[in-house]
Amino acid sequence: MNYIKIIACTLCCTISAYGCQSKLLTVHKIDVQQGNALETEAVNKITLGMTKEQVHFVLGNPLIVDSFHPDRWDYVYLFTPGYGEQERRQLTLIFDRDEIIEIIKHNIVADDTSTTKNDSKIEAAEK
């Protein structure tokens, strides 16, 4: 009879130790998305010379429009997964006379499999 109690206690301790090690008994954390969803297809449609109305049609309202710099629009996307690293993408558009003259991309996905780590900057040619 004592052997059965010892085996039962050992089995209970083993199961409870395994349950504490695994993530079976942890709190569920949700994924949080904030800002403008910057999809590759939409960002690739943005070209130099587009008007504010055209950009608004493609990407929607910018997250940040500075009252001191109304010719600069910032689209920011922040994704915080429940478990893992935070992902941040930013697209900055500079306008002059209602047309894009500069596009600045920060961590925008180049294709579906890789993320560009370096910032890329495209400037308009001198007119």
C-alpha cells in the first residue's frame, strides 16, 4: 500500500512540475495592432508626383499630420504580438505644392519573406 502512495505522489509531482515548465498554464496575451496597416502592395503604389488626394485614396488618413509641418505625412504601424518581438514600420511622405517630392521608408517589407533593415530614401530629381 505504501508503494502505491509513493508512486502516486511521485507521479503527481512529475505532472505538476511539467505543467509549470510548459506554457500550458500561462495567461493568454493578445496581439495588438496600432496605426496604419502598411501593406507592401499599397506602399509600392505610392510614387513621386502623386497628390495628397491620391495618397489619401491609397493609404487612408495619415496617423500623424504635424500642424507646424502640414506638408509632411507620417504613416506608422506598430504590431506587438502576445509573445515575441515588437514590429514597427513607418512611411514618411514630404509634399511640395500638393505633390510628393520625397518618400522615406523605415522597415517596410520589401516582399512577403524579408524585411528591409536599412532605411531607404528616395528623393525627387531637380526640376
